[in-house]
Amino acid sequence: MANHPTTCLLILLIFHSIFLQSRACHPTDREALLDFKRRITADPLGLLHSWIPDKDCCTTWKGIACEPSTGRVLNLTRPGRSWESDSGPIDTEMTGTLSPFIGNLSSLQVLDLSNLKELKGHIPFELGKLTNLRYMFLGSNSLEGSIPSSIEGLSLLQTLALDRNRLTGPIPQNLFNKMTSLSTLSLDENMLCGRIPPSIGKLVELRYLYFAGNNFSGIVPESIGRLQNLVDLDMSRNQLAGPIPNSIGNLSNLRLFSMSHNRLSGSIPPSIGNMKSLKILGISDNALSGPIPNSIGNLQRVVTVFMGYNNLSGNIPTIIGNMTTLRFIYLSNNNFTGEIPPTLFRLEKLIELDLSTNGLSSPIPPQVGAMGSLSRLILSHNPLGGKIPESLGKLGNLFALELQGNGLSGEIPKELAEAKNMGIVKLSENGLSG
């Protein structure tokens, strides 16, 4: 019993210590959050309904998490899509502007105000003060103006997502110099312009790079090849010109490579064959010329190849027939000549094959009947000649067959006429009889 008072005192000290460690919301952070709320003019589903001034923001405000020992806000997370309901995701919006006082949340690590749709105005310059920030999600809003150069000092940032807004102007020249921890960079679907800074090559930890749907011009920097951890690279739908840099061969972990709908010219670099993890290759709608390099046969994981609407020429490499994972091949509107390689018809998983509007000659190989998964076969507007192979009628999954504008002759095979799943057949502008 002599130790009982000592034990009680020890318990009181522990509880007192715990109480002191869990502090209320810091006044500076509380005022910054209330200023953000004041600038919101519409909040239909009450995302900020719990932000009551006389309540502790650390314990009662939804979307706020704090450091217990300091009361400083660590997370500000109020996205327009949430999973707080048992019935599934809730999609809502919020109208207003971003408060510059968010920059006073000096301990903030996560800022997620994405998918609010009607969040407007400029990105505050003061966000550059958030030097502890790891994640910035501001995508799918109506933000406008330029990317503030002040955020170039956020050296701990791992995700910068400003996609699907109305941002304009160039990327600040020094934006990437200190962001060496960046793993995800998403600027797609804006109205950004100018050149892609060569300093992008400093983002050596980058795994996901999305620049699609802007007005970027100039060349693709050779420094892109330094980003050897890249998994996705999408620069499609811009105004990029010049060649595909040879350095892309260094991107051996890349699964998505999309530069379609640009103004790229020159030949496809043979180094493309070094991207052995690639699953989607998209370089259509450019001004690329020359042959497809045989090194493409090294891409043994590719599922989809988009190369249409270029000035590519020469023969279609027979080695493509060794790419057994292929499901979709689009090579239309080029200048390919020679025969359709019979090796293509070894691709048992192929679903769509589009070789239309080229200079391919010789008859359609009878081996086409071996492609049991084929759903669309588009060979129109080529000087093919010969007869329609009877084996086409054996393709039970074939839905669309487009052979118009060729030099085909002879009768339409009865097997083709009896095909049960055929939905589209185009045979006009030929010499068919019977």
C-alpha cells in the first residue's frame, strides 16, 4: 500500500502527457481554412458543412487531419468524388476560388481539392510556401491562368496533378529543377503552351507523365531518356515537332508510350525495340516517314500498335507476326507497299487489323482464316487484287469486313455470305462478279 500514491501520481502524469500531446487546431491554420470556406459560394452536398468556427478543426472538421503534438494541419482533403457513403462513390461539386491563405498551412503534406468542377480563378502564388507538401491534387476543376513559378521550390512533392483545368501559358522554366522526388506529373487536358523544358530530365523518380491535350510545341527533349523509371508517358494531342528522340530506348520500364496527334517527323528510331515492357505504342497522326524498324519485333508484350496517318513506307515487317500478345494493329493511311505478310495471321489473339489506304498489293493470304479472335478486318483502298479467300467465312467472331476500293475479282464466297455474326460488309469499288 505504500506505493499506491506513487502509482496514482504516475498514472496522472501519463494522462497529462497524452492530453498535452493532442493539441487543438493551430489558430493560424484554423483561420486559413475558414478563409478558404468563406471563398466558397456553393457547396451543394455540404463538403464543408462540418467546418464550424467554434469546433476544433483537428477533431470535428471532415477532411482535416492534424499533427497531434502541434495541432498543425497535415491533410486538407475535400475532393469532389468521395467514398464516404456505403452505397458507392458520391460525385459533387463546389463553386468558389482558392484562398491564398492556404499557403499558411506550413505543415501541410496532402492538398486534395480535385474533381470539384467549379473551383475557379488562379492557383495562388502563396502555395509555394507549402514546403512540406508531398501531394497536390487540383485536377478536374475550372482553374485558369498560369502555373505559378513559386511552386518550383516544393522539393518534397511526389505528386503534382493539375490536369483537366483551363490553365494557360508555358511551364515555368525552372519548375522541375528541385522536384527530384516527383513520381506523378499530370498536366493533361489544359491549354498550356510553349516548349517542354529540358530540365524535365531531372525528374529521375518520375513514373507517370501526362501532358496530353495541350498546345505544347517544339521538340521532345532528348533528356526524356533519363526518366528510366517511367511507366506511362503520354504527350499526345499537342503541337510537338521534330523527331522522336533516340533516347526513348532507355525507357525499359515503359508500358504506355503515346505521342499521337502531333507534328513529329523523321523516322521511327530503332531504339524503340529496347522498350521491352511496352504494352501500348501510339504514334499515329504525325508526319513520320521511312520504314518500321525490325527492332519492333523485340516488343513481346505489346497489345496495341497505333501508327496510322503518317508517311511510313516500305514493307510491313514480317517480324510483327512474332509479337504474339498483339490484339490491335492500326497502320492505315500510310505508304506501305508489298504484300500483306502472311506472318500477321499467326496472331491468334488479334481482334482488329487495319491496313487500309496504303499501297499493299498481292492477294489476301488464305491464312487469314486462322485468326479466330478477329472482329474487324479493314483492308480497304489498297491495290490488293485476287479473290476473297473462302477462309474469311470461317472467322466466327468477325463483325466488320471492309474490302472496298481494291482490285478484288471473282465471286463472293458463299461461306462469307452465310457468316452469322457479320454486321458490316463493304465490298464496293472492286471487280466482283456473280
